[in-house]
Amino acid sequence: MTQVAAEPQEFFALFGADRRPDPYPHYARWRERWPVAALAPQMFAVSGLAEATQVLRDPAFGHPEPEYLDPADRLPDQPVDESGRVVRAFLSLNPPDHTRLRRLVAKAFTPRMVERLAPRIEELTASLLDSAGDAFDLMTSLAKPLPVEVIAELLGVPLDDREQFAAWSHAMARALDPPFLQRPETIEPAVKARQSFVGYFRELATRRRSEPGEDLLSPLVAVSDAGDVLTEGELLVTLTLLLIAGHETTTNLIGNGVLALLHHPDGLRAAADAPDRVVEEVLRYDSPVQLTARTALRDTTLAEVPIPAGSQAIVLLGAANRDPAASPDPDEFDPSRPAARHLAFGQGIHFCLGAPLARLEGRIVLRELARRLPDLRLAGTPEWNPTTTLRGLATLPVAR
């Protein structure tokens, strides 16, 4: 492949409000022309499945090193290490820092801890569905409150604080879009929400050190590996990551999945019979995470395109997941499709640590929804959130 330059404005137009209900035909046209496109001397858009997989797996791509901040430039409660570097969650770090932190978190966030949540997720799902009327907004009645309850219980957040917890999460999630998609009015609320969240969990973590509970926070504050421990800053940014990854993305998985099922004549029946397979198809077809980015850590190539060190690669996960190389008829939602390749949880060393929890929640919710409300139907026009990195619905009106 020879390097092809693309107009940045044409790329930015992929994410316009008019394309939000269905960006995939636009992604397809872009991917067919430019699976790897040079947008600027050190900025590339990656939309092909093979190329996106390489970026996510190849150690030549990673993240820029954390920046040093002068004390006068730090935001209130911004975690920094002893040398003044910004403390980042392991998702945004390279080895060996990434390896050390992920190993520590994984020691607390175990598959056993996730699986023991299943009965509680089933109980919450049943309660929320029983409380819904004959016509209701599935997002506010189920898709939003359920993941909040699950992640809040997992982290040991008191019941009275969970509404505030959800508001902070939503504000922070709106600021995850890359700078070229950011809107000024989302920045300040996100900064304030992050500050409030850090302050809240600093206090809660202090209590858990002296009074451990049956939650994820308690082992996180105590976890060690050959004497290594999470610093306070590392703990706080890890909790922030768990909050957004464990709440917003699962909300989107549920909403996007139900919408796809309601558009398919046999969708709900398939969700009742084979929820695992349906969840994987939803992740492929309408991924809750649409974009991610990596930085070239050294000069490299991508599909024979030279990528200079320091270049940013913007990976269009939503486009790559619908590459015909992943599965036949990729633009068709097929709940009976055998599991196809997708990048919804990433690849390589940064593969989503919370994928088992998201899959568990998605499987239980779609199965119980199909069993309890087999005649569920759309009762209006859904509205999409004004975000791109995290793709999800603001409203989904349905009726029994």
C-alpha cells in the first residue's frame, strides 16, 4: 500500500451530528479508500481491521510518556508522582509501568469476583424491569441505572451517593472525545467531576484501609506484589478508569444491543436462546467504544505506509469491526452469527480488563429482557448522545 493523504475536514465530517444515527456507511466508504490515511505529517487515521489490529498489538505503538507539571499548573487534587509527573491509569501507560499496575489491579479484580456478581445483576435487572411501566425509556429505566448499581456495589459506594456517582461519570465520559471533537462546554464540568471524584475516593479509600469491606476497593487499597503496592495517585486514577469503563460503556452495550435486537425480527428470541453469541454480535455491529489512539514509539510501517516516531494513529474501531475481512455481510446484524472478530475491547496488552464484567452484564440483561418482555417493541425515535468515542443512546422509547 502506498501512503494516501486524506483531507482532515473530510475525516472530521465522519463524526458530524447528521451521521450520528448511522455512521457506518460513511465509515465503509472511508475504509475502502483509506484503510490507513495520512491526515497530517504526524497524524494517521486507521480504519481497516488488519491495520487496526496491528496498531493495538504492535509494541511499536503505545502512549506518550506522562508529562511533568509545574506545581503552579496543576489542577486541584490532580494526582502526580514524587517527580511531578501526571499519574495516569494503566490503560494509558507503556511497559513496564503498564505491566506493574495492570498486574496489581488484576490481583484484586479477579474473574471470581466478577462471577459472584451474577445473582445480584439478575436481581437488579428483574427489579428494574418490574418497575418499568407499559411504555418506558429503556435507557433511564434499565440501561443507565443497572451498570451504576453494579459498579457502585463493586467499589463499595454507599447507596445514598450513587446518583452523584453517576453524574460524575457522565460528565467525565463526555470529555473523552479527542481534541478535534471536543466542545468547550464539556471541559469544565469534566474537570470538576474528576476533582470531586478524586476527593470522594481519597476519603473512602482511607476508611477502607482501616475498615475493609466486601468490595473491590478494599483489596485494591491492600493489594501488593512482591512488596509493590498502588500509590494513592495510582489507586485514584485506577478507580476513575473503573468507573467510566464499568459504567458508561456497559450502558451503551445494553442500549445499542436492545436497539439492534428490536430492528431484527428474531432478535429477542435469539437473545433468550444464546445471549453470549448475541452480545458478541452487538459488540461487533455497534461497538460502545468507537475510537482509540496510539502513538508511534519509533519509526515503523503500517500496511507499507511509513509512520514516523511520535505520530498519532487514530483507530476507528467502529469501522474496523465492520471490515468485510472480519465477517461476511458485516453491515447486517445477525444474532445467529458465529462469533466474529472484533476490536470492541481492544487487543494486545491493553485488552480491556473489565471485558468479563461487561459481557456478564450484557448477557444477563439481554437474556432477561427477552424472557420477560418477548413482545417488546420500539415506541418512538431513539436519540443518540452527542459523543463519538463512547457511542450510545440518550433515549430509547419502548413499549411492552
